[in-house]
Amino acid sequence: MRFRVLGPVRMCAEGQETALEGTKPRALLAALVLARGTVVPDSRLIALLWGDDAPATVAAQVYTYVSRLRRQLGPGVELVRRRPGYALHTGQSSVDLYEFERLARLGQDDLRAGRYAPAAERLRSALALWSGSALADTTRFLREAAEAGLHEARMAALECRIDADLALGEHLGVVAELTDLVAHYPLRERFRAQLMTALYRSERQADALAVFHSGRRLLDEELGVPPGRALTLTHQAVLSGELAFRGALSPLAPRPVPATGP
């Protein structure tokens, strides 16, 4: 089977999508997938499906949703009752979240080891598993509990993929992407620092400095804080000329870890 939570929640068996009608059944499946095989207590499931407004018949409704979901699961997938709740064992099924985490971890390991081409490829494959906002069609309560962490994992993988691209000399190719990212996440300093790096290496030093100064003003106006390490180091590197492309990473990316002997 295939389970998808990095976007609208979906479940497919033998290439055919299995209908999960209603936000609560989708939230139930997603909550169990997010638990990675551990038990989700009844009280937790109730909170993720109804919040603080659970009906008097909530126990019966949870049982009904679980029973319906169990009937839709394919061979090798088990939804088991383990007090005080339920656990989903996906077996050999494909789960987009688990594959994203695996590829992102491998890509980040490659980046730290200085293997920039495989790092970029793995991180790009990880990010391609997303089809929109995670848990998009589930309950508000589940999204409030889990969406922020999933989004942060996605952004971290994207930052690492861009670091790998910059190390491979793809600065011209990421300028437009980074410009959009800075517009969407103006307070995320790493994207702004990466844009400065890409602009500088594209022979646009004045634009790189303008990106820094606009970020500094925004941080002061919105948060009352000075630029952090990301912007400060990159600004210094622009002024000193250290950002000139030499087949190297941006100043913020993890330094390659030398291989050690046995």
C-alpha cells in the first residue's frame, strides 16, 4: 500500500486510491502514520479529531472510524488495539513521510561529507515527495499539533539542497527560487543569506548588499533584534570577497567532515 500525508492525506492499494471521506477519518489515518508504529492513546486521538468539543458518543465514533479504516487496509498492514489506544504497523508499505525523512537524512549526511552532487539529488528527491501543505485536508486540531514540525523539516531540507547547489556552482540557477523564498519567508535568515551568496557569485554585489540591508531593517522593525549569525557572516564575506565561487559552500553550510581511518 501507499500512504501519503505530505499534502492531502491519501491511501492507495494496487494503484487504486481508497476513499477516505471526511476530515476525521483522514485525521485518524494521518495521526497513526505520524506515530510511526507507536500507540496513540484514545485521549490523544479524540483531541486530534474533535479538540475540546468531543460529543457524548465519542468512544463509539472512534471505534467506528477505526473499524472502517481497518477494513480498507491491504495485506501486510495492521491497525491494532493496544491499550490505551491504537497503533498502525505499515509493514513494507510506501509512506511518503518516512521516505522523505530517509532521503533528507542521507542528503544531509552527503552534504556534511562534501558529496555535493548526491546530496543535491537526494534532497531534491525528498522534496519532490511533497504535494502541498502537509495534512492539508485533515482537522484543524491535527494541523495545529503537527503541521509546524513537518513544515520545518521541509524547509531544513530545502536549505540544505540549496547549499549543495551553491557548492556545485549553480548560483545562477537558484537566484529566482531564492528571491521567491525570501519574499515568502522574509524573517528566515538562511534563505536571505543564501540569496546574498547566489547574487554575489552572479556578479551582483550591490544586490547582495541590498538584500542584507533590507533584512536588517525588517528584523529591527518586526522583532527589534539585529541580524543573526547567518546574515552577519554572509555580509562580512560579501565585503571581504570571500564569497567568490571556488567550488565551495556558502559560509553557513556544514563544513565537510574529513574521512577517518578504521
